[in-house]
Amino acid sequence: MKPTVDVSGEAATLDKRVTSLDDAIQAMAETRDFGKHTKLRRVLEALRRVLIQPGGAAAVQARAQALEEAGLFQGTDWASPEILVPALVSGSLHSGDADTVVMEATSELRMLAVARGDFAHPTFPAEDARQFLSQVLAKNLELLFSAPSEAERVQQGRTAQLVRALFRHLAEEIGYDSVLDDLVDEIWRILRQRPIQVEAAQSLITRIAIYRNSPDVALGVSSGQGIDRLISSLYGTTEACREDPGIDVFRSRLEAMDAGGLQYEATGFARAMHDTGLVSPYHAELLRFLLSESEHLYLVGEALGLSDTGRNCLLRYSQLVHRLIEVAVHPQTAQCIYGLALLLDRGILYEPPVVPALWRQLALELSPVAHERLTTVFGETPGPRARLVAGVLSMLGLPLGVGQGDNPTCQSARALSMWAYNDPDYLLQVVVWAARDDEILMHFEGRPISSKDSVSGVASTLPLDLDPVSLLVVPHLDRIYAEMGRRCAERPGDPHRWVNPEFHGWWTGRGFHINVDVATGNLVDLDEFLRQFHASYHPSYNGEQPLIHPQPAGVAVTDSAARYVGWHAITILRVAPDPQDVMRVYFFNPNNDSGQDWGDGVVVSTAGNGERFGEASLPFDQFASRLYIFHSDPLEHGEPERVPAEDVARITGYIERSWGNDRLPGGTLQALERPTSL
């Protein structure tokens, strides 16, 4: 017999705790602003005791306006809901700090009250609140459908259940359809940037597939086509794997097919791969099967979906390509197939050093350190050598898909991207040094710098959330970059003047421009800086000279309220008019997701404005408003005097309304970090 639930007892407990909460809210409301912090502890404790009760979320939702007007959020980021970011909610709810969890939960219930029209918030419309909550739910889908893990139970105690009860209440009020719609939109937005690391997207797609097939979960189907395309790209791409039968069954079906059936399979996989940027494990098995059957080798090009350039490369270097597939392509590393296809389409095998460098990579003996790192992060199957070759293919095929992970190593990620994009044989050399020798040797102004002798970098711990190439190379580059900065420590000005050309490559312009005084952090020479940037990069003022080599640059990142966050390394790729004839700067941002809201209407675009895969873009004026460092050719002067004064004034306005707000002469800000990095 199931134990009976004392509903009346729970209701009585909730009523009692709600009464205490009302008393605490009233006490805070009656306290002057300067003393409200003295009442905060009582309100937070009362909120926690209500939220852990059945029906507690609804009770707090009903008091959302009273809590806001009493001053609960006063003096915190939660006081301005219009600047809150859905992606950051999960971090607050899993922070381990009970007060932070309670504040975040109460903020979400306030959003719900606004979305439902319970009260009109002065700065946040109901539709925006609904959209915000839909994104929060989409990014935390596991909190709706799975029980707390053992780690959550140990670390968070009853708070773990509080969070899940909160999300169930939000979903019931907002509706599951919108959760799924926003989640699918978010996955597509990320995939359009073509990142090398797609594990997070794959995990979300897998969870969607599981939840859709569960009789206990009533997910909507309004985004059916978009969801089906994502799920089928991994688990049911073609007729032979439609029901996700498993690798062994799929292989037996391939063995029974004629040439026409195999061609149909190859074409289907290639179409799905180029459509989504995702690769099915079944795709890897198909390629391995085609290599094992000599009469079907001609279908390898079909399975890769190659352009004419790619097909010519495959025919010319078929032995190398077949060997790369044999070593690197496995169901566990299927994603590298996309990198291989794009590598061939780029035509970089026609660069004389690249083919022998790839043969060297295939035969490379890994150092014990490299072997251990790759095995620790990616496991034993396939082996670390296969993982590294797969990583090389992905990086050479998707040079703008490199991400820095959750690490302050944007300089190193930018360097890897730049070399893969602009100097692939040098990238392959750097990989050999790191993987074989556990050391990278670079030179700074003629003097050698060894990564072994440089003891510390920007990152305080070894990064683990990276692709295989970055996993091995970034720790070495990080130490070398920091050492170059240390060698400039006594020089006046910003160290990037000397570090960037030596660290990134000879093509980095030796002309250096900065609009911040290193000693004070204040803005300096802003008019000249902006005119020089136009003269160096804007086609109307640089003689219509396209950018030849990617150039390193530094931006002042701001949040959605246009507040300064920090300095960040990016790469300027090109400047061109978009389809609407708006002049835009297209750039590479190593920060994993380039689509960011930098406030004051400056929203970074990743698709729909002429971007190629992996590029971010902004209108020229808006980009210039966040720029603080750029390089140029000092012998190419352009026409800075022709830049209209109103253009300079407009950009200056953007700066003064954002990160330059307190950086005017006479301001009191910390000096620039040496070296600077986010």
C-alpha cells in the first residue's frame, strides 16, 4: 500500500511560512533604502523556506511585485531584468550558494509574473519576459526531465529539488512548446557558426530525441521539421539507419547493397552534413566500408559532398586522403569528416608543404604527456593518435571554428585559427612540436623562447574543454605568449605592439594603434585612432584595398547594458558591404559563441548579413566603437583626413555611452593589464 500524503499538513505548513514571508517583505518595505540590507537575511530565509514547499513557487510568484517594490533586488544585477542573460541563469542556480539560488529563483518567478501580466514592469515588457524564460528553460532542459544526480544531492541538498520544482512550475506556466522551439532555434544558431566542438549541441539533440520518445513527456511538435533535421542528422540520416539500428546492423545492410543503394546512402550523408555541420557516426562507418571495397572507392567523393576543387584534390592525393580516413575516421570521431571535406574544398593540399606534413602527422609518435592528456580527456577508443589526426582535420577544415573554451586563452586560440586559416603548414609544425616533443620553441626579436622554460601563462590551470589540437598546443602557446609579455614589461605602452607580430606571424602589420593610455586606462587620441582605422580598413578611405592577411585586434567587450567587461583578442578577416549595402567588419571571435549583445544596440551578428561560416560581423561604426587596438601597414597611409567628422562623432558617442563612459581624461580607472586578455 502506498503511503498517504498529508496534503492538509503541507498546506498548513506553506500557509505558515507564507505568513512569515509576508511579514519579512513588509519589514523590508518599511525600511529606508540605506537600511534595507539589514532586512535581507530575514527575507532570503523566508523565501527559501517557502520555495522548498509544494506550491511555494506559485506563492512567491504571487508576491513578485511586492518583493521588487520592497527592494529585494536593489543594488544587484537582478534590479535591471533587461540586462539579464538567460545563459547565466544555470551558473547561479548551480553556484552552491543558497542565497544566490534563492535570489535567482525569485527573479525567475518575477519574470513569470511579468510574462503572465500579474504586474507591469517599468523596464521589461511581458513578451520579453516570456522570451527570456523560454530561453532559460531551453538551456536547462535536464532540470525539467531528470532527477538530481548524486553530486547535486550531496552538494546542494534540498536546494536541488527546489530548483527542479521551480523549473516544473515555469514550464507549466510558459508551456513546453516554446521551450522546444527556443531550444531548437538556439542549436541552429550555434551550428550556423560551424564550431569544431559540437558535443554540447549533440548532447542537446540526444536529449530532445529521448524526451520526444518518452510517453511521460508531452513535448510539442510545432518545430517538428527543425527538430527532425537535427535528430536525423545524427541518428537517422539515411534509409539504412533510419531507425538508429546500431553500427553492426548498419554495416550488414551496407554489405547487402548494390552500387545504386550505396550512392544513395553516400549522397544522403553528405547532404545532411553540409546542411547542419553535424556528422552521424553512421557516416564514419560508411566511409570505412567504402575504403574496404575497392570497387566502391569512387563513392568517397560523393560521401564527402565535395566541390570541384575538393574532387580534384581527392583524385590527386587519393592515397593520402584514404590513409587519413583509415587512421582518423571512426564512429567516435565522425565529426572530423566535415573537417576533411572542407579541407579538400579549400584546396590547401596544393600548397607544397601540406601533403608531406600530413604524412608526417600520420606517422607521428606522441610523447607520454601528449598520450596521457588525449586519453584522459577523450578516452582510449579510438587511440590518442587517431584523436589528434581527427583534430587536425577539423582545424584545417574549420579554422574559424576554434574556441577557447572556458579559459582566458583567447590569444592562443586566435593564433591557432590564424595559422589554420593563413599558414596551415606552420600549424602542422607547431602540432608536431607540442605532440612529439612536449615543447614549442618560438623567437621574440631574435631570442628563443621555450614553452618548457616559461613557467606560467595567462591560464592558471591546464585547459581541458578544448579540441584535440588545442588541448596539446594551447598550454605551450599560453606560456610563450605570457613570456613575450614579460619581456616587454619595462617598455612604455601596450606590449601587444611588439608581441602580436612575433607571436602571430610576419603578416601582422607593424603599425600599431591604441586609444587607451596604458598607465591610466583613459581614452587618448580618439579622433586620430578612428580616422586611422578608417584609413587602414574602410574601402572608401584606403584606396579600396581588400584585407590580404587576417589581422589581430583587441576589443573592449561590454555586456548587454553596454558596461565594460574586459579586453578580448579577435581577428579582423575582411571589410565589405553586406547584402543591404551596409559596410561591415567581419571578424573571428574565439569566444565559442560569437553572437553577443554588447549593449546600446551593438549586437554581433553571425548569420543573415553576409557572414561566411564562423565569421561574426558588425556595421563598421559599431565595430569601431568597441575597438581599442589594431595593426596596420605603416607604409600604407590611406586618407584619414577624408573621414567625415560626423562619422567620428557618431562612433565616439557609442564609446562614451559604453566602455568609455569613465575613461575620459581625468577619469580614475585601473591601468591596462599587462598583457591584456579575457
